[in-house]
Amino acid sequence: MTDTTSCTVIVLAAQRTGVVNPLATRAGVSHKCLVPIAGKPLIVHVMDVLGQCPEVTKVRVMVEPDGQEALDPILAPYREKGLAVDLVSSSENIVESVILGSEGQAAPFIVTTADNVLLTREAFKGTLEALSTHDAAMNLAPKSAVHAVHPQAQRGFYEFADDGYANCNLYGIAGPHALRAAEAFREGGQFMKNPKRLINAFGLFNILLFRFKLLGIESAAKRISKRFGVKIAAIVQNDGAQAVDVDNERTYDIAAMVLEQRAS
């Protein structure tokens, strides 16, 4: 059983190599995590929530070296309040960045992204609590909850026998042993478009069960757990906003709307 009274948070703030983010270009900043929304840079909304979570002992912000100079003064106020925040050079591969962020740090780990501006204390706490009984945790929001936020809040859903679900950028990892579940994704690239890698990771029978919607979300989580040898919790979020991160102008506008509603 994992002690979930404290944790390390890994915030993924890097951008794709060689790709200029349109939102960053529009805002005149170097990185998307610096784009202002509701009067604050994206990453500040995430950090504000983490700063309210007493379980967080350290935050590791993964970003390229050329983004660290701009981020350092933004993160300084959190350090002044006693929150340990490190800037760590990211890898081009997301899984590799998570592994780098976890090295030498106290488990368990919560992983999120700098554009997850609608993150809540409740979602964070639920993910951490799941690690007391599971090796890893992933958050998903059902289609109806996402559409309740806005009809265009998400356009893509994973379809299961019981419902369609959108991914939330919030994950839990109980310790280094649970990272082996991510090894299948370590090579990077278009994983979902590479049938050979997909079958090697999940197994042909599982792929067919997913493809023909013969499994509900809980059954799917159990089969994936068995495949990777780790116990994975599939946390269903009733708050559909947890599946809305700032990817483009459409989701920027929707996230801004939700932040305005929360403020009022």
C-alpha cells in the first residue's frame, strides 16, 4: 500500500520540437504554458491549485532549457510561500520526461500538464487517493459530462460498451515499479497509428475487444492492468471540465468561459 499523505507532482510544460504553437505565436510568447488566460499564464492556474494541496511536497516542471528563464520568475512566488519547485530539462518524448522528472524524487507521483487550467483540488485529491490501492491511475470523463460543459469541449472520445470517454490530463503513479506500464509508449511517434506497436502493447485479443466495444471502462482497466502487470484505476470524472485542456483556439475559448463562470 502506498502512503498518499505526500507526493511529487510532475508538470509537463514543454512543446513539440520544431513546432511553433499557434496560441504562443498569437500571444507573443515562446511557450504555450506562458499564454495568458483569464489574466494569468496557463501554468499559473495549474500551480495555484497545486499550491492549495498540502500533500504536494515538490513540483517538477519539465520544460526545454530555452523556456526556463521565462518560467523562473513566474514560479518564484510559489517558492517564496514554501513550495519546492524545480525546473527540469525535458525530453522530446513525454514518457521519458516523466521518468526524468521522477528520478530521485519521493513517490507517489501525480502527472499533469501546464495547459490543464481547469484542474481542481477534488480531481487531484481523488487521483492521489486512488494510489493507496492501485499502482497507477488515469482520469476520464464521460461524454455527457463533457458535453454539459460545452457541445464542442471535446470532439474525440474512446468508445466503450458503457459510454464514450474523454481523456483527462491527470495521472497517478505509485512508484518506479508502475512506470513499466508506460514503457510501451516510450518510443514516441504515432503510437495509435502503428498497428504492430499497438498489438505488441495491448495484445490482439484486447484490441479486438476494444474495437468492437465489448468492454466497459472498468473491465478494460482490469484487462490493461493484467497485460502490464500493474493495477490501474480508471477514475471517472463527473466534472467534464477535467477533460478540457488548452490545445487550440476552440478549447482556449471554452476554458476561458469556464474560468469566468468559476470566478463569478
